[in-house]
Amino acid sequence: MAKTASLPSTLIVLGFHALSEPLRIQVLDLLRDRELCVCDLCETLGVSQSKLSFHLKALKEAQLVQSRQEGRWIYYRLNLPQLVVLEQYLAEFRRFSPILPARPCRDRSQ
């Protein structure tokens, strides 16, 4: 029985949109092992706080990162459950889609 196609949820769309920006991928890579303060992220990435805030907002809206405030500093960390949601969404393609063998290209010069 074939699985019926359904539209991805808003969070999945926001997640993949957030992942479409290279700077946001860099932020996620930096947060892979530990939480970091905005000031540390700005310094490491060599970007202004206003530019980084724009990208952090997109990551937060997609729920890919979480933040906490300590004094005047804001610390960011990965939200692993939401990353798992994206991973599971992609895994569904592998699970339910037939893998077609590659067709050899015909040489058009012959």
C-alpha cells in the first residue's frame, strides 16, 4: 500500500529554509558541542551582532536553536529534538521511495 503524500508541516518548511543559509549552518556547527554566547558567535564568525541576530531569529523560529539569558548575555544551544524531526522527514524519502537505477546516458554524437 502506497503512503499518501501530505504537505510538510510549517516547522519542517521553516527548518529547511533556515538550513538554506550558509551562515546559519556555520552557527549550527559551532553549537554542535556546546552552547555559546552571542558575543562568542559574532567573534568566531566575524559578523556584526545585528547581522547574526537576523540569522539567529530564523533558527529560533524554525526551533533549531534555543536560547537562555544570563545577565545581559544570551546563550544559544542546539534544539536536538527539532533536528531529529528534519532527519526523520528526510528518512521517509529513503523508506518509501523506490531507488531507481541510474540510466546510462546515450552518446548523442553517434
